[in-house]
Amino acid sequence: MIKPIAFAAMFATVAIPAFAGTGLLEPSLKMHSEKLQTKGAPIRVAITLDACMGKTDFRILDTLVQEKIPATIFVTARWLKHNSDALAILLAHPDLFEIENHGENHIPAVDKPVSIYGIAAAGSEQAVVQEVEGGRQAIVAATGRQPQWFRGATAKYTTTSMTTINMMGERVAGYSINGDGGSLLGATATSKHIASAKDGDVVISHINQPTHEAGEGVVKGLMALKARGVTFVRLDDPAFNTPSN
């Protein structure tokens, strides 16, 4: 039986700006800042990486393991089918990696017939449900764990599609810093974006484009944050259930 998440918890740290006059929403997500409560509290940053389809950027994955940097990885069913070696690494390090839902076929979870960045949206409530549920089932089969968060392809939604996802028992994962511009930015720009993260920021980048320069930038950005003494957290951190001021 589907159990809805309380909306107060879901949206406690989520602001929802409109997306360029299209009627679509692009949620942002930040942690409640400990600095408002405790002087000298550590800077906390959440690294979230989308594994849309295709291959694995082991430059990023190996760095996360070697440097012991926790991260939340959003995987599609398509990616899981073709990346058993990377999945084995994720499962071997449960202290580092939280695996969450990026959908079944990397279709935007939008319940109206639109195209976003050239990708056709799900187009109906039923199709949104299939995209979310297909991804959930693949993760359960691969990990034995129920995902708690969902991020759709393009990270765009409608109000009603976000409600549908919530009613299916998953929270919509926004972000506050776009690290790699969909993995299309160069190494320098990507590194600069990620390194600029402040306390409470949620960074989005990609871990499925091993031939793109952005992957090099992700690694450099991560190392820059580590050099600053940043504490890396995952989306299962209690901070994401704490209302922000």
C-alpha cells in the first residue's frame, strides 16, 4: 500500500522556482544551517551524482572511495543494467554511498506532453508513476533497499507530478548548485562551481559521462572542498528533515 509522506517534511527545505515561463518547476534543496545554531559548526555539503544511462566515470567513483567522500547516487534502471562493476563498488561501501531513484528510463517526470532539453516528458500521471515505480523496483532488486528520494530526468516537474511522486512514498530531490551543467561544462567551470559550495548546499553533477571534461572538474571540485575541511553528508542525513529558517 502506498503511504504518502507528510508534505511538511517533504517541503521543509525545498523552494520551488518556476522554470522559464513553461509552467514547470525546478525544486531547490538545502540543509538547515547549523551555523545559525552553533558558532564554529563544520561546513556541510551534500554531493549528489546522477547516473542517467551509459557508462560510469571511474575518475569520480574512484576518488569518492579513495578519499572516503560520502555521496548520494541517483541511478536509473537503464544504468543499473549495464554497470554491474560500479554497482558492486557502491554496494561494497554502504558507509559512503546512498543509492536513490533516478527513474526507469530517464524520462522527465512531468505529467503533460512537453519536451525538455529535447527529451519527451512522461506526459501523463500514469507514465510518471511507471517511471518512478520502474526505477524503484530496479533499485530494490539490485540493493534490497527501498529508495527514499526521487530525482527525475532534467530535474523538472509540475506541481501535480511532484504530488504523485510524494504519494508514492518518495521525496523529490532538488539541489542548490548545478556543478557540471548536465555534464556539458568544461573541467575548470565545473570545478569552480563545486568548490564554491557553502554550508547547507546540495551539489548536482553526473557520474555517467567518462569521456566528458566535466568529470575531471568534479574530481577537482571535490578535492577543493575536502581541502577546506568540508564535512560531506548524504540525503539520508537528519538535516534534510529539519525545517530551515
